Amino acid sequence: MKKQPGGVPIGTLLRLIVLSTTAAIGSLQLVPSNVNAAEGESRKGSGQFVLTYHFNTTDGFESSIGDLPIGSIDTHVLNFELEYALTDRLTVILGIPYVRKRYNNGPLPHDPLLLDPPRPYIENVDLGDWNSDFQDFNIGAKYRVREGAFSVEPFVYLGMPSNEYPFYGNAAIGQQLTRLQVGSTLMWYPGLSNAYYRADIGYVFVEKTLGVSINYWNLRAEAGYQFGPRITGRLFGLLKRGSGLSVPDDFPGFPGQLTDELWYQHDRLLKHNYMNIGIGLDWALNDHYSVSANYMEMVWADQVNILQYALTLSVARAF
């Protein structure tokens, strides 16, 4: 029987990818991941723990009038994720990322003291130092309704801020918003080769800010090939597209009077749309441990920090 592609779970990767491209590191997005169980084996009581490191750098912001030279931002993420199969079909997932982010002394620091009214109780995270904290709890479940050469696995995920971290600033670690995603994973093994094709489709409901909806679609498409029992390669594309505000169209004070409540909340109001493409490789070291690496770049952006590149490395321990 064929095994599911190993290495970093797809959900972990996609959540970290969204981290890499939002203007103020958004809450981890919620798409499922895989337990590496062979088809036909009992999944009940099995699971995996995955430790994932992600690095990305952005430079500039893609607005409706083009690239704005706001400066560069570096981000490191260490994500902890646990999966456990309650039954052969139902799996639960728990996770949380630790985010470390720095705005590299660019021309548009976000100083809470310059807002109207000033907010001295909010930490200024844009002073050029590293801003670090745990971000959002991620709690989810997925249910495999169909197995075989073509499998279907609906999922639901909830993301909730783990603490009152600041959301105003280029180096803010998140948007401090609760979100719910529903969707499904589709996997197809056509046979006659070791190729496979996968799509993760989800719709995310995000807590509104100032009455503005930033709900969005997540789509990941992947084509992979198993070169042997232990090594799998893949090409993938990621699309995030949804509603929200635009710079400068929806900000009357831009660029000289960025002091009002609308600007204070702007990282929770913008669309943050993008498309990324990437390449990845998984290596199953043995029946319990696997490692994975992924590299990606941005090919389209709208109202989001411009990703230069992102690298993800992970170690998974199955049990």
C-alpha cells in the first residue's frame, strides 16, 4: 500500500506560509496536516509530534498604487504541533507557534505615542529589536470520509490568541484575532506511477474589526512524486484571497496623517492577498522519524508585505 507523503504536515506548512506574508504576522492559518499511516492500517491511537522552524524575509509593501518602500522585516517561527487519531477516521490537532520578528529600522515605524490619542500603554515593537512571544493556539479536527486512490478529508480549525500581544507594528507577531476555518483536503493517486496530487481548500471566518470583514479563501495545490519508500519531492502553489481594506484607497490620511483609529487597526483590516510557489522534499529516516524542507517565493501580492523568500525545516516523530 502507498503511504501518505511524509515530512512536515501540509497544515503546518500552510499556517507558517501565511505567517510569512501578512503585514503584521497574522494568526496561524488553519489547514489540516497528515498522520503518516499506511492506507489500510488502523490509525486509532497513532499520531505525531512535529517541530517546525520557519524563516522568511519581506521587503516593501504591495499597495494599490504599487510597491511602497516601507523597509524589510525578518521573521523566525518555531511551531509546536501534536496530532492524535481518536478513531480510524477522526484526528485532532493542537499547536502553537513561538514567533520572533524584527523591523530593520525602515522609514515607517509604528509608534503608539504618535497616534491620536497617544497610547503609551502599548509596546513599541518597531525600535529595531527582536519582538518575541507565543502567538495563537490552534485547535482542530479532521475526518476522513473517503479512502483509497481518491481520498476526501473535511476539517475544521479554530485559532485563538494565546495572550495580549501587541498587534500594532511592523514587528507585531500577530493580528490578535480569533478565526475559524472549514474546508477539505482532496488527495489523488492516479496509479501507474508514484505521482500524487493534492488540494487543500478552506474558507476562513475572521473576527471583525471596526465592522470590516477580512474573511478569505485558502487554496493549496500540490503535485508530488515518491522517488522511493523514503524520499518524496513536490511542487506546490498557495493562494490566499479575501476581503478587506486597501492602502491608500481606504485610508484618507495616507501618507501624512496616519494617526487615527483606522490606522491603529490597519493590520487587522487589510486584505493580505498573495500567491506563492515552492518546492519541497521529505525524507523518512525510519518508521518513526522524518525530516522535511521547503522553499518558496511570492509571485503575486495585493495589500501585503512582499515576501523575498521563505524556508521551512521540520522534524516529525510518529507514534
